[in-house]
Amino acid sequence: QEIRELQAQLQEQHIQVEMDISKPDLTAALRDIRAQYESIAAKNIAEAEEWYKSKVNDLTQAANKNNDALRQAKQEMLEYRHQIQSYTCEIDALKGT
């Protein structure tokens, strides 16, 4: 009877020791998982910021190009308007003669 009780006590202590040993391993594993998660999150944030900066840069360049084209079109329109006025004056002068 006493032997069985001692064996039961030893078994309980063995289980307790195993449980105590596994706790730090679980904590360390959770710490490693958290570190990996934070590393991945930081990498994703950096990639998102790079993508955003790239898109803003692309849009800025496109806007500048479009502004230049608009400026050039306005300049051409002004030149054509002057030509029309010149031709209109010429026609009026020819009609008067």
C-alpha cells in the first residue's frame, strides 16, 4: 500500500516537473512567434510605404507631364488665335480695296 502511494506521489511530482519545464518553453515559443509577427508587420508597413511613395511619385510625374502638355496647348491656341486675327484683318483689308 505504501509503495503504491509513493509511486503515485512520484508520478504526480514527475507530471508537475514536466509541466513546470514546458511553461518556459511555451513562453519562449510565444516570444519567438511575437518577434516573427512584429518583424513581418514591420516589413509589410515598409513595403506599403514604399508602394505609396512610388505611386505618389508616378502620379506627380504624370501631373507635371499633363500640365506641360496643357501649357503647350494653350500656347498653340493663342498663336492660332493671333493668326486668325491677322488673317481676318487681311481679308477685311482685301474686301475694302
